[in-house]
Amino acid sequence: MTTHAHALAERYIASWNETDTLRRRSLIEDVYNEHARYTDPMVDAKGWEAIDATVSAVQNMFPGHRFTLAGDVDAHHDTLRFQWHLAAPGADEPLVIGFDVAAMEGGRIGQVFGFLDKVPHVI
Amino acid sequence: MTTHAHALAERYIASWNETDTLRRRSLIEDVYNEHARYTDPMVDAKGWEAIDATVSAVQNMFPGHRFTLAGDVDAHHDTLRFQWHLAAPGADEPLVIGFDVAAMEGGRIGQVFGFLDKVPHVI
């Protein structure tokens, strides 16, 4: 369970970093159920198409930036939580720190509850 | 939305502190949907009856202890997250620190994803 949860979280992060259109969509279909829901403070996306469009939009907002898992993946009862960092190319400090709870259904993600722990200052 | 979320989190915490059987059940029916699901690392409870039994069992494990909200309630898209403390009577430091994400449906809680940030050492 914990191994699967960690591997799923890694593939989830990989989907946020994958800029090749076909590979990104393939990762998203592997990671999420077809009608999965993803929410964070800015977004409410339902299904592969909307989630893919969300990831693409974020990648366009932060070109060249990379997502990484931060710390452990904490998992129980088909639920996982983890923090992630988004960093600019070559940066030491993350630009954004986020936190997600993901509910699994049948081994894939059925819903993501995303939160932001650190956001860039808007000048 | 944020005001409602905060008030809901406060009533949720109150339900964990309420030891009068009838008042506790009334709070639980007010806070959760009838078929709500509550999970944490130790428990998977579905519906008012099972949630009430869970809360009662925790109260029996920690007699006289009090739950309090810790920090802000962070809310968006019918979702809230908050940390809580469980402290022994007269204690300065919490014995347990937990963290919950709650998904609302129609103004009440449809699902709680509970996690533990600090647990007592078992000797």
C-alpha cells in the first residue's frame, strides 16, 4: 500500500513535469480515473481532458520549472498526502510549495484536494 | 464560504469534545451527512452511527482531554483543511496533533481524510 502510494505520487508529480503532449496525457490516464476531480484554490477540473488542460496551463505559466515531491508520502486507507515544491530552473528555493491529499479508487486517483502552503508574491 | 467552513470546523471539533450522548449525536448529525465517511490511520467509519461510536471510543481512550482547532481553517471549493490538538487536562503541550481535510457536500461534511502529525510515544 505505502509502496504503491509512493509510486503513484511520483507518477502524479511526473505528469506535472511532462511537457510532451502525448506522454503527459498518457501519464494522466495512468494516474487518474477517467472522471477524477482535481481541485486547488484556483482550479476545479473534472476528468482527464480538464486535468490535462490544467496541467498544460500551469506549465505555460511556469516555463522550465520543475515539480518535486517534498518529504514523505503519508498513506492510509486509499488516501495519501504529500507536499511538493515547484522551482524555477537552477533555483535553490522553491517558488511555490503545495500540499495535496489524494483519494484513490481502484489503484488510481479519484480525487485530489490541493492546497498551497507558499505562493509567489505578486508585485 | 470561509466563515461557513470555519464554523463547520468549530462544530466538528465540538463533536469530538461532547461527551453527553444525545448532544454528541445531535452535533454529529448536524456536522456530517448521513452516509459521511471518516478515515484516519486507525479508523474507517461510515455513517452517523459508526462515526459516533468512533468519537465515543476516542473519548474513552483519553478521558478529560480536549480537542482544539490549531491555526487557521484553509478553505476552497467545498474543501477545508485544519490542524487540531488533543491535550490532557491542564497540559501545556498537546498529546496528539492531527490534521484533517474535510470535503463538504451541501453544507455538511461528506468525507473526512484524517492524518496524525504527532502521536504519543507508546512505552
